[in-house]
Amino acid sequence: MFDWERTWKSSGIQFAVLAVIALAFYGSAPKVGASNSELVSFFSGDRTRVLVASVLFCLSFLNLMWFGAALASVLRDAGKGGWAAAATVASAALGTMYFVRMTVRASLAFSIAGSGDPGVTSGLYDVSWALTVVIAFPAAMFVMAGAFGLWRAGIMSTRYFSVGVLTVVLVLLGGTTWASQGFWAPDGAYAVLAQLLVFLWVAVLSGFLVRRSTVNAPAGTALPAA
């Protein structure tokens, strides 16, 4: 019999893997404030590559929401209904914002960037970067729901809970990356780091839930110390 529960719990790993593959396929996007010619060259010139990457990204976001449902189920079973609700809301908000950002960029590649209206192209591209920054808030909430909920349920050790708290803080700082250029810009190194931290946290937590499910560990079993 197919184990749907195990598949849902492993969807966090699938989310991270697909997102990294999509990022590699998407390539180096124009920076914040790029000229219209750069935007047209990227979105219209590399149209097929961008659209294929968009499909991969959307598949990864779908897996993220499945993982959010799986995490919420684990938290509810452990008697942490409040944290389960937080995980559900956060994953839904995060997935929605990811989908909207990718829809904007896919629309640019599909037809808008080549339509000849520089203002529309530039404006929509700026919206996609703004979403990149704002996404940090539901992402931090999702990490927090998993870390605090599993720790309060006795499923996660204090050491790993501390890592979760640090991840929440670092991801939240990604919501302040509003500089026009450089390290603290939406396309800067810190914004990229904040996104990768979310991918890594989700993948590790997903792996733990799969392993815990496989060995049929009791609800009070703590995540072993590293």
C-alpha cells in the first residue's frame, strides 16, 4: 500500500531540491534597477528557459504546501493545535507569495517584456523583487511554527530548537533588505542567504520527520543531538 503520509513528510526535501534545480536553470537574473534592454534580453531572449524554470519553481512550491500540511498534522497529533494552525497559515501564505512572484516573472517572459512598454516591464520586475523581501515574514513564521511547536511537544531537542530560533532571526532580517544595491539589496548576498536558509531548514526538518515516521518513534522522542 502506498504510504501517503511518508510522501507528504518527504515533500519538504522535494521542495528544496526542485527549488535549487529551478534556481540553477533560471540563471542570473537582471539586478534591481536594470535597464529595459537588459530585462527584454533576459525575459524575451531566454523566454523558454525562464518558463521551464517557472514550472519547476511552481512544482517546488506545491511540495512546500504539502509539507506544511504534513507538519501541521504532526503538531496536531502531538497536541499542539495552535502551532499546527500557525504552520498551516504560514505555509499557505508563503506558497501563495512564491506563486505570485513566479507568476509575475513568467508573465514577463511569456509576453510582457517583449511588448515594448518599458514602464510596465520595469514596474512588474520591481514588484517581483519587493515580494522577494516581504516573503521573509511568512517564511520566518513557518520556521518558527516548526521549531517551537516540535520543541514544545518534546519531539525536537533543545539544541536543534536553538538552531531553529537562530534561523528565524536570520530569515526575518531578510525582510529588511531594501538597499538599492549591494549586500543588503533584494538581489544581494544576504537576501540569497536568507532564502537558502529556508530551503535548508525545510529539507532537514522534512528528513527528520520521514526518519521518525520510518522507525515509528513515539511522539515524545526528541531529535538526537548532533
